[in-house]
Amino acid sequence: MRSSWKKAFLDSFLLKKTFIKKIQKSYKTPKIWSRRSCIPGFLVGKKVLVHSGKIFKSVFITREMVGYKFGTFCKTRRFTFKIKTKK
């Protein structure tokens, strides 16, 4: 939990004007590598691609997600089921 007096952490590229313009035009889904950044309010209603360490996973941002980190909604493990075969 981050202290309230420190404010939310945002990586510098999330605050750049070019990134914000890219989202507003919405011709491309923005890719986000920074899983440690908090989700800002201007991304509500947008779809972003969050890097899971190997691939990008699609995440739709809702109002309830603002303030949480991007990594919370993009799991890094892929679960596979092992099927036993009869001999």
C-alpha cells in the first residue's frame, strides 16, 4: 500500500502528450509495459494492452480500476490442465 501523501505513481511515458493524443484518437490500442504504474482516470472506457512478461494481454479499463496498478489485472501465469490418458 502506497502512502497517501506520496500520490499515485505514474511512469513518465503515461504523462507525455503524444501518448494521451494516441489514446484520444483511438486508432491504435496503446501498449503498456509498466505494470507498476497506477491506472489514471483518463483511461476509463479504453482498452489497453498490458505486458505480462511474455505477451500483451488486453484489459478494458473501468471506473472501479482507477487507482489500482496495471499488473493487478494482467496475470503472469498461464494455467494448463494436464489430462491423464489411459494406457
